[in-house]
Amino acid sequence: QICNQHNAEVPNLEQVFHRMAQTEPSLDHDVSWFLLPSYWAKMVVALISFLCFANSYDGDFVFDDSEAIINNKDLRAETPLGDLWHHDFWGSKLSSNTSHKSYRPLTVLTFRINYLFAGGFYPVGFHVINIILHCTISVLMVDVFSILLGGLQFSNKGRRLNLAPKTSLIAALLFAVHPVHTECVAGIVGRADLLCALFFLLSFLGYCKAFRENKEGHNFSIFWVLVSVILGAVAMLCKEQGITILGLNAVFDALVINKLNVLELIQKLLHKDKSLENAGLLRKGLLFRITLLMSGGATILYVRWRIMGTGPPAFTEVDNPASFADSLFVRAINYNYYYSLNAWLLLCPWWLCFDWSMGCIPLIKSVSDWRIIALAALWFCLIGLICQALCSEDSHKRRILTLGLGFLIIPFLPASNLFFRVGFVIAERVIYLPSIGYCILFTYGFSLLSKQAKKKKILAAAVLGILVINVMRCALRSSQWRSEEQLFRSALSVCPLNAKVSHSCG
């Protein structure tokens, strides 16, 4: 079926697929699912992602939109355009001690363009752009997941082949309809995450273009590597998480392009083995490309630090109570509990709230607290996945699990409190990028179950049911973001202890 799909587009691909099938298993082989040409798959993803959030197009400015847009002088024509590069996301000077240091000038620039074209603060234009951005990102996900799940292969004419059309469509649909994305799409301030994700994906796809086959063999293009670094910098100018794509590009290069065995490499490093070249560390210019990525990342972070001027942002205890705990044990336990809650929001995005601070999640202060079970479950699953990713004899399995964990964990690091204090307990918007890793792991698990299941159509119907439920949940949740009253009331059942929720409803 896959061959038939591509034969109409590219001649002689049947031999290419046959050769690939001999070297690496296909996730699509046992999956009972729709097989659509690439163009139609992208059209379906775009349409469904639009239907999920279409009812938020005429919503009001809600929650943080007031400070970031209505009260932000950087959006107005009388404010010099150059001020955007010296102010934070909220319009305050970065040099101010009260600034949150959220440096996102490109996002603010899009708000300003919205304001100028609309001739004032009319929310419809702002919402429409957010919906279009999410649809565009979801469409790009078809290409991204086809690479992450099927590998990076090109035809003799340099055209990239989709070796996993079914599973890449499932993963893209799962991403497009995930309810945890509602805050980013229906909340106008979420545009920072959307723009960041857009350039994040473009940076990844640009990096993949550096390895297109040509007549000279597996050469790589320095130009596209540099373009990827620049796009990563643009992603960071939309939101800080964008810088993490450079690390993910390096991981992708090592695992997919150079097919490194991480466990074998670690063993050789520990035993000071001099045959690191045989392990693939220096093959195909990997070390040179990683040096380019690291140098670019270090330069971007240095410039960002110089622009920031003063020290880290100042937050209060009500913003992130765990980070103010005197005991290192209490801080570590609660940080890990927050991680488990973020993981649960990806697995079961039913209890969603616009704000999780101010008493919403009481601190864990002793090991007798039953919520410790959530930490144990999280690390049990993570350690199991990591062991499989490192120790499995199946190179295909190692690659997909490592990429899934990489895309799940690395984009989340800026929000993890590990490197600096963040100004929130849980924020659904920061899970937008990590959900890529979740979709990879979910789809891979589905493909493994399909191999074992006797009634594959029932399993496929179950996945389709999950997608339908998520679409309905997205539609409901996006309607709650249409006005502040609906948004605040929806939070009462999720966080009844949250003082901000009670105050807002009052």
C-alpha cells in the first residue's frame, strides 16, 4: 500500500521501499488505519485541528491577555518599534527589577501588527491568527512525525520519503486534538508558544534538509545547519523554550543520521576505549555539526543574557511555593510531583485549569503523604522507558523511544525549576512542545499493540474513539475560554482551593 501511494508521485520507489524494508522494520506494517496520500493527510489534520478550536474565534480578551495586550504600550503606534527589543513580554523594561525577563519581541511584534491592522483592540483578529498557527503547526507535524517514526530517507531525486504514513497521521491527529493545547490556542497570550513551536519545527525540518542525498553521496549542507540554528534563535525570540531545538537536533543527528548506540558509546567512554570513531562519534561530520549547534546555542544564550541585563526574575512565594521551601527534600519532592501532574495532563487532559497557583496544589511535606505514589509511578515508567531506549537489542526501538523521551523531556527543561525558578506551579501552555514526545510514545505503543492484537480493527477503533473524545473536549474547553466568567467558573471544580480562582469569580 505504501509503495502504491508513492509510485504515482516518484518513479522506481518500489525498489527503494523494498531495500528499506530489508534494513529497518516499518511501524505501519501491522497498523489497521487509514492510508492517505500526504496531501490528503495534511488536509484532514488541518480540518480537524480547525474544528477543535473554531468556536474560540470570537472570544474576548481573557486572563493574561489584559496585561500582555490591552495594557501593553508596545502594541501602540506611538511607541517606537525599537522599544520592543528592550522590553519584556508585558511591556516593562528588562532592566527593571520587577521585570519577569520573558524576552519575546517577535511575539509582541505580531500582537502589534494585529492591533494596527484591526485599528484597535478587537479580539477576533488575534484569535483567528492563533487558530491558523495551530493548524499550520499540526500540518507540519505530519512531516515531523514521518521522520521521527519512519526515519530520514530520500529518493534518488532528493525527495524525502514518508516510510510511516499511517502512524505519522495518527501522531499528528493526536497532537492536533490534544485538549491541553487549548490554553495556547484559545488564549491569545498562548501565541508565544505557537510561534515558538512553529519555528521550532522549521528548525528541525531545516536540519533534516542538510542531509538530502545527492550525486556525491551522504554529504551534508553547512548552509542548512546554520539555517537551523538561526530558526532556533527565532524560536527563542518568540518564547524561551525554542532554544531546546538545538539540543534535539543534536540528538536526532546522533541517533538517526549516525545511528549511534548510546549504551555502547557510554561503555566505551567509561573504559576509555580509543575506538570511539568506530562507535560513530566522528563519522559523517557529527562532531563538527554538534560543535556548530553548541556554538550557536552558546552565542544565542550569551546575547540573551546580555540583553536581560540584571539577574533572574523575581517571583513571590504564591507563584511557586515549592521553590521557596527551606528543605531541599521538600523542594525536590514537590518538583517531582509537579512533573507527575504534567505527565497526567498529557495522559488524561480532563481536569484543566487556567491557573494552578495560590493553594491549588498543597505542598508535600512528608513521605507519608499518599501523593508520593504519583512520583513513584512517574519514575517507574520513565526508568522503564529509558532502560528500553538504551538496552534494547532492537535499534529501531531504541531510536524511537530515545527520540520520544527526548522530545518529551528536553523542551520541558526550561519549565522544570532545575536551572532557575519559574513563576508558576503548573502551566498547561508549557506542555505544547513536550506533547510531541508524548504523541511519539503513544503511537509507538499503539503499533506494538497492533502487532500482538488479533482484532486490529477494534484497537484502531479505540484510538479513533480517543481522538473523537479529544475533539469534543477541545470544543468544550475552547468555549470556556471565550469569556472570563466562563473561564473562572470552569476552574472552581478543578482547583477549589485556589485563592485566585475564588477572587476572580467574586
